[in-house]
Amino acid sequence: MIHQITILFIGAAEIMVILLIVVLVFGADKLPEIARGLGKGMRQLKDASNDIKQEVTKSAKENNILDKDVTKNVQEEIDKIKDDLEDFTGSLKRNK
């Protein structure tokens, strides 16, 4: 059995064609610079999203919005509902 690499519904052949076009347009000597720039951009985006997440969490803690007891109770209720659904659907599932 042959396994193909699929990323975002793009096969290996399509990725190779895209890479060939990138090499033809920018040249092989510019690829490391482009990759470095993309890496820095992705790192900055990740850092910015982490900063936003920390600010939201900090603000929630300051305003007493973040209540672990409430989230724990909600999670327990969700788990109970999941168990009830599994019990109900267990009798409806087909045996293969």
C-alpha cells in the first residue's frame, strides 16, 4: 500500500510543483532568507497571541471572572451528559 503525504488537501506532487515555482521565481540563493523571514514572522505572531492570552487571563483574574469552582462544576456536568449519551447510544450502535 502506498501512502501519500497530504497537507491541507495538497498532495506531494503539488507541493513539489509549488517548490519548483518558488525556486524559479526567487532563486535558490534567496530561499534561506525567505524561510528565515517567514520563521521570524510566525514567531512574532505566536508571541503576540501568547501576550493577548496572558492579558485576558490576567484581566479575568483581576475581575474575579476566572472561577475554577464554576469551571469544575461545568466540566462535571458535561462529563455526566457525555456518559448519559454513551449509555443511550451504546444500545443504538450497530455491531460490525
